[in-house]
Amino acid sequence: MEHWIEQLIGGLPSVVLFLIIAVMLYTLGKGADWLVDEAVLLSTQWGLGKAVIGATIVSVGTTTPEAAVSVFSALQGKPGLALGNAVGSIICDTGLILGLASLIAPLSFNRQLASRLSNVQVSAGILLVLACIPWSSPMAVFKQGGVLPQFMGFVFVVLLGLYIWQSIRWAGSTTPDPEDQEKASSGGSSTFLTLLKLIGSIAIVVISAQILIPTVSVLAIRFKVPESIISLTLVAFGTSLPELVTAITAVRRGHGELAVGNIIGADILNVLFVAGVSAAATKGGLIAEAHFFQFAFPAMLFILLVFRFGIFVSGSQLKRPFGVVLVAVWLVVIILSGVLGIDPH
């Protein structure tokens, strides 16, 4: 879709492109405001924690475009791009986005629920790596790479359904915020209408991001910004923009639990949904080239373990010092990928 948009706007004057960027930034912000409001309202109406709504419905909505891009990439003979999209998004979501969100304000969360979801998050990352290893000659992966086979793609899709079901079961033990319950009772909206508004808000955020990134990319090329800089910033940043805007808006409105749930859910879905559906749609599976095992997979697992440790030691809040740690880890990964000439996506 982004390539199609680039072709569509490529001939427009720079002034018009700046206007498009301004409009998309506005709709992105408003869409995120509505998304957070409706997600909080829905969590109260359904009697679920905000983290669960963020980790399921919101995450499914914001990762669906990534899944679509990855499936098309795999079907067009670029299975490495599909897998790289999933791994790179996990690194960006966990390091940069959660780090920035907790720098804005401490992120409050239900420790028991967040710990359970984080365990699934780390397990999904480990499962992805193990599934890509050719166990007949496991040590060859550092030179020859591996593959995520088609049958494991179907396994991942089944696990996706189990994850959503189990998340809802875990949420039964959480108690909605009394203030949110009061707002929900005075709002008067039906659950079905709230769900429709949430889906519409997610669509606004995703579509705005899909238009914004290629527009900025076209302008960057016109102003002769080096391609390597565009790749390491706009391309790597673009697929995670909906999660970033949602997380920052949730924090700004005092719903840190929603931000934490959204990022954890997005990471899990990048494995089970994005990589899973892409592998299931491709007979040959997804190719994991040698550099995945040399750098991308270790970087992904390291940043997931750092976050898991943070959940363990943080009590009921992710505070600013830990946000500094997450952003620093992400920066190290980006710098190393630049030095080694590896695109983390």
C-alpha cells in the first residue's frame, strides 16, 4: 500500500505534500484520542482490564496492516521481508515505544496480569527462534540460516486463538477502575456501538499512518536525505507508528495499563499473527537468513528479556529510569545494526 501511495503522490508539489502531512498528523492524533477513550470504555463495559483490551482488540487492529504487508511480501517471493517486519516491529515496540511512553509518565499496570502476558510475550519470541532452526543441523543456522515452515504457521494461528481466549480468562480476576466504571455508566453508549467506534478509531490511526510515512519519505528523497537514514528511521519506525501514537495518547490520558497491554499484545501478535499467517500462506515458509541468527533474533530476545525483568522488579509501575534503559537498549540495537550493515526490519 505504501508503494502505491508513493506512486500516487510522487508528482504532487512539495507544498501539497506538507499539507497532507499536517492533515495526517491531525487525524492521527484525533484518532488516537478516540481509540483510547473507546478502549477504556469498552474495557469497563465488558468487565475486562484495560491491559487485556489493549493486548487483544487494539493490538489486532494495529498489527493487521503489518500482517497484510507481510503476507503479500511472502506471496511475492520475499519471505525474509515478512519475517524481518515481525522481528523489527517487536524490537521497536518494546524498546523505543514502551521506553518513550514510560519517560513521559510512569506506566501503572496490574502486576499479575502484566506478568502473565509478559511470559507469553517472551515465550512467543523464543518459540519463533526455535521454530526457525533446522534441527537436523542446528549449528548451521549461523552460516546457512533457517526457515519458519508452513505447518508452524498454522500452529501459530491456533496459538493466537488460545492466547486471546486465555487473556480474557485472566482478565476475569482484574477489577475495572471505579472512575472508568462511573464514566461508562454515565456515557449511555451500548457495547456494540462502543466496539464499532473503537474499530473506526483504529482504522483512522492505521490509515493515517499508512499515508503519512510514504508522504514523508517522498519529501525526504526530494530534499536528498540519504537512503540509509530513511531506512533506519521512517521505514523501521513506520510499521510501529500506530502503536506509538496509541501508547503516548494512553499515557497522556492516564491509562498506562492500556499502553503496556497494547505493546505486549503487539509483540505476541507479531509472532503468532504476522509471522504465523505469513508462513501459513506460503508453501516454502518464511526464510530466516543467517543474519537473523547472528543479530536480529538475539537482539529481539535480549530486549524482551530486559522488559520481562523490568516487569519483575517494577512493582505496579514502569518508571522513568527503566524507560531510559529500554530506549538505550533500542539505540544500541539500531547503532549495531547500522555498523554491521543489517536492517533490523
